[in-house]
Amino acid sequence: MNICVVFLCNKNYLNKFIKSYNELITNGNYKGDVLLIIGDDLTENEIKKLNLNIYIKKFPNIIFPNEIEKQMESVRKLYDDRAIKKKFQWHKLHLFNIYLKKWEYILYLDCGINIYSDISKIINEKEKNRLVAHSDTYPTYIKKLKDQFDVNKDLFNKLNNTFNLNVDHFQTTIMLYDTDIIKENTFTKLYELAKIIPISLTNEQAIMSLYFILIKPKWKKLNVEKKENEILYDLVVRNKNKNKNHILLKYKL
């Protein structure tokens, strides 16, 4: 199986990448390819000086037209002020660049993610022609995709009339996908969709969910409770899972 674990960072997240990379190799027992995608504030030479056994790919920072960016910045605050303070999250659109098709499968991990044990249990969840990712509404499944957009904007009504937004959606913290889902125009389609609908409360996450659930349906929900005493991945430790072993965790135990 031809697989690559992919991280993506700018200078602010470089130390978090190094931490997660080291845990991937040690705790995760991973011996395959690793790719780091970087932005404008880092150079390949800077990364090479770290002497890590990785591939490096630089893509230019994603920039939106001024009028679109102003609309993006005007959305209401959800978790934090990410529309203004976390614009580099849009760099995740490059995960669907045709460059990544040199591998059969991609496991994307956010920099800073905590890796506690063998990563192969996550990789084994791969599925042909699918994007496997954790539900963003786990474990209650109450909120829906519509809650990822600013409902106070006039554009929301048009969006809601075009798509059935009363569906579950996924996190972009970890994503495991068959690169067959990447087409020549996938990156461009995601970028253009973000421009057409500049009312996402979660930057790239809402746009990717909209695209891979309703426009080009590819999402499969990650079965995080695969075993009775184990959680494959979660954002945080839930009370119901506090005595279970976690393989991946966004925020520390």
C-alpha cells in the first residue's frame, strides 16, 4: 500500500509539527512516507536543516480577493476569531492538489496532534474512493452542517435553498483519503467554492464538508469507537470515554 502521512504548517506551527512527527515515528510506530506542506514564511532549506526523513512541498499562501476577504472576516465568531487570526487554515485546500496523487492514500494530521499508539489502526480504516474523517458533531450529533455557516448573512438563505444543510459534517483535523478523489480541478473547485460562499465560520472545514458531502459525496464517518476499550481519534476526552485508550487526540489527556 502506497500511503503518505501529511502535515501542513507555517512558521508558527513548526514546533508543533516536530512534536507530532516525533510521536508519529515513536509512539505511532510509523515507517512510511511523510510529507510536510509549507507556506510562504518557510523555505525548503529551513526544513531540510531539521534533518528529518520527510518530503517537503511548498505551496503559495492562499489569497482571496479583497472584497471576498472582507466578507469572510465579517462572519460572526464561533469558536474563536479564526476568520481573521487563522487564515493559514485555508492552506489545507492544497491537500487536494494533484501533487499528492503520487501516493495512493493520504493520512492528513494537524500539527500538534497527540499520538499515543500504533497509527496503523487509523490507516486500516481507509476505503477506496472515500474520504474518512471524524464527525464534528460526535457524540451527540445534534448540530448540522448549516451551523458551520453564518445564518445571519443574506447569502445563507440562498445556500440553504440550494443544498440540504441539515446533515452531519466532518472535522478537518485528521483526514484519511484515497487520492482517486483528487481530480485535476479539485483544488480549484474548493477555492472557487470558498469565494462563492464566504460565510464559513470554520474557514476550510465548512467548505470541504459542503464539497465532499453534498457536491462530490465522498465522506465516510470514522468509526472512532472501533473497540470497546479504545478510541481511534477524538478532539477531546469525553466523559464517557475517559477510561479508554486514545490513539489520536487533538487536545491532551
